[in-house]
Amino acid sequence: MKKFQAILGVVIVLGVAAAATSVAVAKTGKTAIVAAGPSCKTATIAVTGPFTGPAASAGIDQRNWADLFISYWNSGKAIPGTPKSLHRTKLKAIHADTALNPQLAATVAVQLRSNPSVVLVNGFSGSQENIAGGPILRRGGLGFVSGSATRQSLTDTTTPDGHVLSNGYFHRVVPNDGFQAAVDVTFLEKKQGIGSGDQVMTVDQADAYSVPLISLMTSLLQKDGVKVDRESPQPLSQTDFTSLAQKAVAEKAKAVVFAGQAASNAQLFLQQLKADGFTGKFVGTDGTFDSSKFTVPGAFISSFSLDIHQVASAASIVAAYKSRFGQDTISFGVPTWVAVQTMAHAISLACADGKITRGEARKDLDKVRLKTSIIGRPIAFQKSGDVKGGINFSIFQIGSDGKYNLVQAG
């Protein structure tokens, strides 16, 4: 516990407080220094993500894409979907590390809520982080846009999650898991020959993202007569899948479906499966989409993103990414560029009269209409906060060289 508290303190100080002009009210002798409020001269947004921890490579990719977008925006460079006629309000970003930890996300949310200069938040990345931190952001009047949280209930007002977060606060530029479950099950049945009477193992990691997703996939498979062994090991800390691997082989599973948010866990699980003689199909859900950590040839991954290297119109932006950050993108963070773009548009609309409030910026998110985007799709939000139609999950397969090859477009 003491170790966690120490790490938490360092993350908050370095990730939020040190990056802000002033987080709250500070006193120096008899002089009070008050944090600056929202400004249209340079509007402040927060960029959150798991910059450390088991999903750090995905989180850093998201942070990099957010920062690259802001550099393009502030310098006036051409951006897909942003018309030349739009007057751009310049942006400044605060980085806040959540480490894919809901408790940390809640603490970050408190810090951001108390910083009056922050007008919108990019995030949270993980569904469990939105459940924990989202209500706190709402109490501070902050709208937030995620480039990766896919839990279906976040935008379903008939659920406790959606009742709190939907209707103007939580937004996302990726499809929800209702689509992912249907796409993955259909792919297994129609393209990989899984049918009635076949054995499949479905595995979650006991978190708010993977449990409902795997539950829905299990239900869809069972409806079609597939025999399903539903497994739920310990969350992210689980690194030994030996017993599950042995069980999958013993029951002659024709496929294993794994939903997790740490690609390294998918790597370990499939390696242990193969070591025990597993020859069936393996499908990892979107949280395992990380070509730097999940590289076992033959595996399938479903993803809300795309291989940005295959988008010809984005070639110069990808080159700029490599030049600025000294490494290639894993493509996971590309939707975060789009998420921050919707925020930039909303802020610029709100600042048309030279003034801005959190409430105005939040409401103007619903007015954003991108005719196109870096992912080649138009972007606008439904009332629920979900992105409007036209985006679905794609299926990739890992090649012998470790590259992710598109086998079914979304």
C-alpha cells in the first residue's frame, strides 16, 4: 500500500500539477495566487492516458498522437476534416498519467476538476477509468472525449454508467463493444468455421472493459449452438495462463477468445497455449492491439483503429510522427488525434465570441461535424455520445514478420 501511494503521488505531481499553470489557490505570505480561468487566447485541455503500467505503449502512442495534432493545429498546418475557414483557437495540453488504474483516474479527475483553466478532457482511455473518473469530471462540468473506451454501457442511458456519463459529457470517436462482439463472433463462425457443437474458450481479465464484452460474445456463440467455456482469471497482474492453456487443449477448443487491455498478456497466453499443443484459432480484442507487444504469428486481433501506414493521405503525418518522437506508431493512438480534433473544433466554436466556459465547450462538442478525418471517415456525435454511423471493428492477422495485416475491414 505504501508503495502504491508513493507512486500515485509522483504520477499526480509530475503528470498534472507540474504541467498546469496553477492547480488550485496557493498562498505566498499574504498574497493569494488564483489559477487562471478558461481562456480563448490559448485554451487548456487535458490529455490523459496510461503512460506507465501494463498498457504504457498504447498510452504513449495516444499521447504522442494528441501532441502531434496540437502542434499541427497551433501551427496552422492542413488537417483532414478541418476547413481552412475555421478560426483556430490555440491549445495547450496538460498530460495526466492514469496507468489504466481506476483509482488513479479518479484522483486525476479531481485534480482536473479543480483546475479552472481546463475546458475539456481527452480520455479516459480505459472503460474502467471512465466509470471511476467520469462522474467526477461531470461534477466539474467537464466534457471528455475518448479515443479508445469501448464499453457499451458508457453511452447507454438505461444503465447506471450511461445514466451518469451520457447526454453531453462522455463522448467517443470509436464504436462500442456491441459492434465488436458481433463482428468477432461472425468472423469466427463465417470465416473460421466455428459452428454448432464446437468448443470455444472465452477469457476476460475481470475488469469493466473485458467482462461485458466477453459475456456478450459468449452469449452470441451459445445462441448459435457453440459450446463455450467461460473463464475469468485475475486482472492485469495475471501473467501465468498455464492452467487455462492446458484446459483449452484438454477440452479440444477450436478457438480461444481473449479480451484484455495488456497486449503482453495476450502474447503470454498464446505462447503458453502453443507450448501445450494448441492448434486452434486465437482472437484478441481491441485492447491487445499493440504490434510492439503482441507478435505471435497467426493470431487475429479486432480493432477500432486501422493501420495508419496503409492510408496514403496520412503518409506525411506518419513521417512527422516518426521524426518528432523517434519511433514508429503502433496505430493504437490514431483515434486520439481525431478525439482531440473534435475538442479543438468545439473550443474554436465556443470562442467565436472571444469567451469560453466549460459548459459552452462541452455543448459545442455536439455541434462538431468533420466531413472527413485522418481515418478516412466523417465524425459527429450522437446524443448518447457515441460516434455516428460508418465506423466498425476491423480484423487483423499477425504475419510471420510480426506485422498486422488487415483481413476484414470495418
